[in-house]
Amino acid sequence: MAQFATGITVLTARGRLAHGMTANAFTSVSLDPPMVLCCVARTARMHDAILDARSFGVSVLSTEQEHVARYFASRGREQGMAQFERVDWFPGRRTGVPLLVGSLAWLECDLAEVYEGGDHSIFLGNVQSASRGGGQALLFVGGGFHHHGTPPAARSA
Ligand SMILES: Cc1cc2nc3c(=O)[nH]c(=O)nc-3n(C[C@H](O)[C@H](O)[C@H](O)COP(=O)(O)OP(=O)(O)OC[C@H]3O[C@@H](n4cnc5c(N)ncnc54)[C@H](O)[C@@H]3O)c2cc1C
């Protein structure tokens, strides 16, 4: 799967267990109605944060946000809303979930269904709002970050 190039998102949840987490297991599911899914490790704090909030936000990261991707994937960051003090964010207009300034796009989703998927859960979301920012896509492939338009260095087989 490391050879499957993806964009990178930060999933966010508000409320009692407010939290953010870098995730690339994210995809569209349905256009009408608009639905998306994300896969979150059962052991991650993000898992219970989404179950508690019954909603989640998605910020699609730009090339300017590699440090943000690394931050929200790091261990030992602050708990709750305190972890968002290190980044610029604004509240989503439908749910109030933190969305990250400087992203390519933002979604706010209500949690529709939860499916078991091995050591992850699959969270299916109804999209409540969608908006676009600007910039170039931050990509993840081959276990590393890449910037849109910059091909990864050639690798030997
Ligand atoms: C590009 C990229 C894409 C990613 N995509 C996804 C994705 O799609 N889905 C996904 O679930 N994750 C994904 N991750 C991993 C995820 O971002 C990190 O694991 C993140 O730290 C989880 O955040 P959390 O605070 O919710 O979980 P945490 O509470 O930080 O826990 C994360 C894991 O670390 C363990 N852990 C926490 N603290 C310690 C400790 N002190 N000692 C030992 N183990 C500990 C936990 O048991 C758990 O297994 C991705 C990471 C990157 C860089």
C-alpha cells in the first residue's frame, strides 16, 4: 500500500474529546448524497473522539502543511483543544469542528455508520459542508511526503 499515492488529511473532532490526527485512509464514497469514509486505528485517541462527537472534520493538506501532517501524527502532543494552539484553525460553520487554515479543502461530516475493519474502524460520514482553499497537494507515497508536481526520486526495484 505504500506504493499507492494519496493525499493527506487531518481529521478533527470537537467536544469532550476534541482531537486531531493525520490520516491518508480517506476517500469519497457517494456523490448523491455526498459521503466519505476514513479509517482510524482502534487504539488511536482519534477513534473515541469521533465516536464521542458523532461528527468529524477533514482538512486536505497543502504542500505548505507538511509540518502540520507531522505534528498531528506525533505522539505526546497536548490533549484536547490545547493541541490546536500550535496551528491556525477556524471553526466549521455547520459543526464548529476545528478546520486548519491553509488547507486545500475542508469537509464537515456527520457520522453515518461505523464498520469494523480489523484493527481499524471505518467511519462513514455524511458531508454537511464542503469548501475549497488554495495551493498544491501534499502527497504521501513510498513512506514519505512529496509535493504535487515533484516526482519521488527514482527507486531501484
Ligand atoms: C501520512 C500519514 C498518514 C496516516 N494515516 C492514518 C490513517 O489513515 N489512519 C490512522 O489510524 N492512522 C494514520 N496515521 C497514523 C496517525 O496519524 C498516528 O498514529 C497518530 O499519532 C494517531 O493519533 P492519535 O492521537 O489519535 O493516537 P495516539 O493516542 O497518539 O495513539 C497512536 C498509536 O500509538 C500508540 N501509542 C501512543 N502513545 C504511546 C506510547 N507512549 N508508547 C507506545 N505506544 C503509544 C497507541 O496505542 C496507538 O496505537 C497516519 C500517519 C501519517 C504520517
